[in-house]
Amino acid sequence: MLVRFWGTRGSLPVAPTAMAIRHKIANALVAADGRRFENSADAERFVDRELSFAAGSHYGGATSCVELEAGNGSYFICDMGSGLRSFGLDSMRRNAAGHKKTYNFFLSHLHWDHIMGFPFFAPSFDPEATIRIHAAHPDAEQALRRQQEEISFPVPFDWLRANIEFEQLTPGKSHEVDGVRIETKLQQHSHDSYGYRFTDADGRAVIYSTDSEHKLDKMDVEAAFIEFFRNADLVVFDTMYSLAESVSMKEDWGHSSNMVAVDLCHEAGAKKLALFHHEPTYEDEDIQRMHEESIRYEELTREGSPLEVICSYDGLEVRV
Amino acid sequence: MDYFLDRREDAVIVAVHGRVDEASWESFGAGLSEAIQQAQQSGLGDVIIDLQKLDYMSSRGLRVLTVAKRQGQEASVTISLASPNEVMREILAISRYDKLFTITETIEIRR
């Protein structure tokens, strides 16, 4: 299974300012210390080898959208954040090369940052495309139609030309979709959210668990999450806040922390954790620091097999 | 994980040994509740948690600290942390709990 991150930012799309780019370039030039590069590829090797990710790249600013290449040839996409626009265009390139035009969406919930990409999803205008929107929320269709009403958007939902279907998922029940088994789990979030466990024919399992708060007064129910994550090859987890923020000023905002992510993955025996749904106010250096601290916390608390902690960014591909 | 309560003249000290994790957080929470109760009954305004001999504390243990802090506020008892070893110092920094709690170098040093 291949997991491709199209949008990894939480709550609100963000983009680096002109000053932020200038700052990165200036620092890279200082780090290069006058050396010559034969060509762009040579310079990129320098960036890869000698600059940190935050110094030489950018985590991205599109909101939640994660693609899974799995099953028997249709698309699997978690959430419709602003990252969906790029995925849509890329999928049309793949469709032109013969890819099946069936899109299976799985919605964690209906908040704006998780559906805002759909009005810009170009394949929805393709009459040959089939778009199946799987959601445990019974009001998923209402949410998507509402954001394309005239007061919000110039193109109404009914103008879309693709064959659009809504599939109601039942939490706790296993669903088979185009060669992939999907399990759904209720999570703590305003108007509820749902986590997904995707298992392919080879038994590879990927968890998508975002916008999920693990509450102070409900630690006794975390055993159910540990079972849901059990032996997963990859867990994509909402790590928007520090633990202290999540239990103080930002309690009840519906998000979690890097430390709870590491603990739950350790207990579940998961192999890899992807930090996800980054705080929009974080600069690249802040996200990189959170990643480094998460790796360190994993080392400090490890009792069994190592958990690989990666930090998602827009454009990251992970094969499991 | 073991904990030991010591009621001093000025505060109740909770010395925690071992690991506070998914297996022991409930017992740790019970210990902190007991310490708060002792402090309240003795008219003491402080519970100091001695972290010197703690191997580590996971997010569950840290969240128990937050619950205890709230219990303490209701009972007019202040919870503070003391003597963190190197591992605990790191964990308190990573979690940003060093911004939520007063941390002193030894149990003798008061806020």
C-alpha cells in the first residue's frame, strides 16, 4: 500500500510569506559557504544532505487530504481538505494514462477544513467519473451541498457532472470497498469524527485518525483505540498541540498531541507513526522541533519494538 | 510504580518510584488524591511530587497530574513538582508541562 499526503495542515490552509522564502534562501546560501554547484541536481543534493528539512524545504500548508493506493484500482482518499485540489489534477493525469475513474472518499468529519477542497475537485465535472463519498455522518451530503450554495460558492452542487453517490458507514462494522477492508471508529470531536482502519489483501493496515481528542477524564476508554490501532503498519494521527496545550487552554478543541500518539502506538504495537494535522500557526522550524521531540519521547518511553516516527508533509509518499 | 507519602510541617510530599505508564496511572492518580486529601485535612496548602526516582512518566501520568491539579484547586491545595531527573526534565519540556507546573530543584525549595 502506498500512502500519499496531499494536505497535512490543520484547521486552515497556510502558505509561506515572501519574507519566509527569502529567509530560507539566505540561510541556505550562508550554509553553502561559497561552494559551486554544477547544476540544479548537484544543488539539491546539498539541500538534502546538509540542510535540515525546515531549512531546505517546507511542510506545506494544504488542509487534510491523504490518498491510499490500495485495492483493485480505484482511488481511496481520506478527507477533502484543500489538498484535494492538487490530488484531483494529478488523478486526471493518471486517468489519461488509463487509471480507473472511481473515487472512494472517506470523511473523518464535515468541518470546513476537511471538505473545502471538494468545490475545486476537477474530476467532479467529468461525466465518466464515479465519486463515492463514504461517511459515518448522516449529514455528509447536506454539508457538501451547503458549501456550494450561492452565498458561499458560484457553482452549485447540482452542476457537477460526475456520478456522485453517498455511502453511509456504520461504526464498528467492517465494510469491503474495491478490495480493501474498512473499519470505522467514533472519535471525540465537535459534531463527532471517525477514524478509519484500511486493510488491503496483503494484510497491510493503515490507520487514519485525525481530529480526535483523547480526553483527560476518558483515559479508561483508550483501550478501544489501542485495539483499533493494533499492529498497524502506519498510523496517521492528529498531533496538533503539545500535551500541555491539549489539557489546558485548548482542551475540548477536539485535537490531540504527539505524546498521546506515541503512547497509543507503543501500546498497540504499531510500526510507524505519521504526525499529522499540523497547527497552522507553526512555522517549519516549530514542526521540525515537534518531530524531533516526538522521536526523543519515543526513545525515552520505548519498551518493545521501536516505533518509527515520521512527520507528514504535503507531497510525502510512504510505502507500507 | 510505587509512591510514598510523607506529611511534613509545610507540605505533603509524594515520592514516586519506577514508571508511571498505562499500567500504573490509575494507582498514581489514587496516590495523588490521597495526598491532596491528607493536605486538606491537615490544613496544608501544598503537595510536592518528588520526581527524583521516577524512571519515566508517560502521557497518561502527565494527564493524571492535570487531574490532580484540578482536584487540588478545588481543595485549595497547590500541586508542584520537585527534583526532576534528566529523563523527567526532558519529558516535562517535550510535553510543555514545565509551563503548567512550578518545578523546583529539590523538595526543600518552595515556590
